[in-house]
Amino acid sequence: MSDLFSGVPVTDFQRSLGWYELIFGRKPDFSPHETEAVWKLADHQYVYIVLAPEHAGHAILMQMVESLESTIEAIAQRGLEVGSREFFPNEICKVTYLDPDGNKLSFGGTTNIKHTDA
């Protein structure tokens, strides 16, 4: 088995650290050095932020979750709102959050959320 580490470059490490603590609901699992922080999302799956201003704003990550509604609700309770929603066949929905640099972090799953064209 191998581990997957998905990296997110950021321009302001401390500002981004606070945002990612809100989105994940906890402090990082470990920090290899003072400008990198790592969260374990599942067995062998990690997301890390790293100070790399020249690359910031271009990351696109997505995690499928068991309960999309619960994930959205928990993140909202921590003060972050969904940036966009996409609906797919079979009641699949993807919600996207933008970090302070414009990196996209999405969660997807089956949902009871109804798509409206209003």
C-alpha cells in the first residue's frame, strides 16, 4: 500500500493554516516544518498546505464523503460557506470551497439536496 499526499501551495501560511483548520475542523496531524502542515483524511490519504507563493491558487482537490449534508453543515458551523454546487445524475452533488488563494477544495457524495434553476 502506498500513501497519497495532495499538496496545496499557499501565499500566506498562517492565514491558510487557519482556513484549513476551519475546513477540516481540527489542527493539522503533523507539520514537517514551519511552512507546511498535513491533515490525514483517511487511511493513506493526506492533504498538505505548503508556502509556495509562485504556485498558489492552482490546486484542485476533491474528496468523496459518506454524508455530504453533514459535511456541509459541519463546515458551515465553523464559519465557511459553500462557494458553488454542481449536480450530477444519481443524486450526486459536488460542493466547492475556495481558500484565501483561490485553491479549490471540493466534497462530493450522494445527496438529498435538490437542484433548482431559480
